[in-house]
Amino acid sequence: MRELRPAGRGAAGEGDTLGSAGRPLRAGWRVPGLGGRPGIVALLIVLLGFFITKYLARAVLIAGVTAGIEYSKALSELVRVLLFVLVFAMALEELAIAPRVVLAAFVIFFGAIGAAAAVAFGLAGRDYARRAVDYLLSRHEGDDIDQL
């Protein structure tokens, strides 16, 4: 009977775990023909991610200009930076360079962006919300409370 050992301490190698069939499994991707070399896979992730990021940023720019958005160039640059951060985090994860630190930094970065967007939307929408509530209340001013 095979002895079960914690991940990273077995015959499967550092960072490997044994799957259900007893074969080693890695957390990273396996690309056929590369022999599981994480450096080459990470390079492929960065190169492919660079081109996809560039394409999507260009698409956002074209869509923004077509829609008449004033800050379409800034929005395009924001998309480019955010996607490249995602690609860079994926490459670092593949290289297994401090995966917990990369995950924590990634979560903090996108959490801060989400919080900033929520605050900006809340502050910008305050006047609109006030007008909408005033409009709804003015429609029902003469109504009896039982009718509501």
C-alpha cells in the first residue's frame, strides 16, 4: 500500500500532489511538448496576454470613440493596465513565485479598484438619486397613506 505524504514531500516532486490514478499533478498548466517547463509556459502566457491585452484595449478605444465617450483613451489605457496586471499575475503563478503573495496582491489591487469605483459612482450619483427620490415622492404627495 502506498504511503500518503503531504504535497511537496513525495516522490512526485516539489509542489506536486498525487492524483487519483497515482500520477503527479501540478498546480500549473501542462503544455504538450514543453515537458512541463514553467518558464516557457509563463513566457507564452505573457506574450499571448500582451497581444490579447493590446487587441482588447484597441477594441475598447474604438467602441468608446464610436459611442462618443469623452474619456475613451483613458478607459482604453485602464483596460490595458488591468488586463496586463492579470496576465502578469498568471505568469507569476505559473512560475510559482510566492503564489500566496501574488494572490494577496492581486486581490488587494482589484479590491481597491472596485472600492474606488463604488465610491466614485456613489458620489457622482448622489444628485441623480436625490432627484429620482424627489420625483417619486412628488408623484404621491396628495395620496393617502392607505393607498400606498
